[in-house]
Amino acid sequence: LNNRNKTADIALTVEPSSQVAQAYLFTAADGTLSSILIESKAGQAVEIARGADNAWTLTQPIEAKADQGAAEAAASQITTMSILDTVPEIDPKIVGLETPEYVLTVKFTNGVERTVDIGVITPTESGYYVRDAAGKVLIVSRSAIDSLLGLLNNPPYLETLTPSPISPTETSTPLPA
């Protein structure tokens, strides 16, 4: 009368799968950022540096006060540049690293300086080919690099108030008596 299948007495053991730790191009062990320099193959350059007062200033293309929010956003992008993959034994010319498209130099308050070469975008458009200081070719997240490269066209200048071209005495409406 009971046509149900019997359940098997099986003990399942669940083991955690091995998770790959996320690797970053620059780590907290490098220290606190003190400057970021981005140079393009075309000759453009932008550099921001942290002063003694801990405020960011623009040192290239011209010296000027920096927008603190934009500069701090760039600094945080440095720490989030995740390595997507390593590419052993590849011709640097193929991935734009023989003559790099961009060179990124990052200095830290403890005196550590790291320079990486940035090549072309990968075929999947998810990252850039990057050569680290040790000469290894890596693929690094595109979103972090794109935001830094944006500084070349839009340096983080502090917005200054522009004086009005109309003097205070030249009003089009009469003032109340």
C-alpha cells in the first residue's frame, strides 16, 4: 500500500571550497599614499601629492590646490586595483607594454616607490595589461585604471569662484529706496 520510495540514510559532509584570495596591485603593506603620478605615451602627465598638512595638491601639469574629494577618490582607486590574472610569457609588444601606453608611479609615506607600466585593454575589455616592478605581466581591473586615467583629461583642480563680469553698480533692476 505504501508505494513511496524510501530515503537513503546518507551522511553528507560539506567541506568549504578553497577560495582564492583577492590580490591587489598595491597593498596596505606599502603604507599610506603620498603621491600619484600618471604619464601617458602622448606626453600628458598629472601628479597629485599629499602635503605636510595631509591635504592633496596638484603638482603637474601645474601647481595648484587640488579638489580633496577627487584626489582622495584617486588615492582610494590605487588601493582597489585588483589583479584579475597573470599572463606568463607574453610578448610585451602584443599587449602594449614594449612602449607603455601609460606609466603609473605611486609613492608612499614610508619611502616606498612603485612604478607600473600600463598597456592596452584586454580583448574581453575587463582589464588592462600591466607590467609590475618585478617585470610580471598582469591583468588589472579596468574600472580602477580608467578612473585614474581620467585624471589626465580632468585634473582634480580645486574649483575657484569666478568673479562676475558685471560690477555691483551695474544692476538692471532698481534698488529699493
